[in-house]
Amino acid sequence: MSIDVRPATVIGDVRAVLGPKSPAANVCWCLSYRIPSKLNNELRGPARGEYVRKLCAAEPPPGVLAYDGDEPVGWAAVAPRAETSFARNRKIPHLDGLPVWSLWCIRVRPGHRKQGISHALIAGAVEFARSHGAPVVEAYPLDNGDAKVDLTMAYAGLRKNFERAGFVHAADTTSVLAGHPRILMRRDLR
């Protein structure tokens, strides 16, 4: 299997990875950290997918997709931190004034897990950020040690996967997800 990671510009492919089975469902669509909470709460059902369609047509697109051939099998959200709620998050510290990019969500479709796709997504997201001038990429993964993590809450990623991708622990946070502390990890691209 050869995984190719590309910018998320095709809404149908993003929908295949993030979208709901029912168009009326209010799934995340990876918007909860990207947009203000008021707007996030107002967008319901199909309006969420329409919002993401507009993001896919923008520059830069909202993240990257992993493909196995022509099939979209994974997603990673990555954007300038200033354009996300992490810019205002009190639980995750800002270490300096650099215009860092945040990598906050990794999703691999069922049936494609445990094949290294999350590793390809992290690497692809870093290269995407680098190609758009990011000096540093931050992630806020779970520091779960060897403990199991509920797959629905593993979207933030796991510390060991980011370490394998060259990220280093930069700070502790006061954020907790699924009972596990989240840490701030960084990959310097300068």
C-alpha cells in the first residue's frame, strides 16, 4: 500500500472521511476548533458540510487527506493557530510570538487503521504547513503512555506518534481529553 497525502481541496473526499451518514446529522466536520463556538453551535446539519465545502475552495485548504490509490482514507486538520480557537485557549500555553500552525485532528477511516496512515498524515500535514510558510507546527496530543484510548477521542493524536514524526515535548497543558492529559508538542521547521 502506498499512501499519498494531498491538500484537502475535494469536498467529496473530505465528506467521505469526516461527513455523516445522514446529511441532517450534526457531526463535528472538524469545525469545533476552527471556528468560534457561537458559529459552531449555530451551524446545523447540511450547513456544516457547506461551510467545509467553502473551506476546501479557500487558500490554504483546511488540511490534508491521505489516499490509498484514489480512495480517501484519512484526514488531518492543520492551519495557522491564529485562525483557530487555540489562539484563545487558556489551557494550552503560547510559548512565543511565532506564527505557529496547529495540527489538532487526525482521523483514519475504519477498515484502514493500523496501517501507518496516521504517520503519513502527520508527515503530510507538516509538509503542507511548511509549504505555506509555517516556522513551527504545534500539536496537542494525548500523553496516554501505554493506556488504551477510546477511538472517538483519539482524534488529537498520541504523543508517541508525534515523537516518531520529529515533534518534541514543549510544554504541559491543563487540557485533559478522555481522561488523559494533553501536552504541547512542536516541530520546528526553520
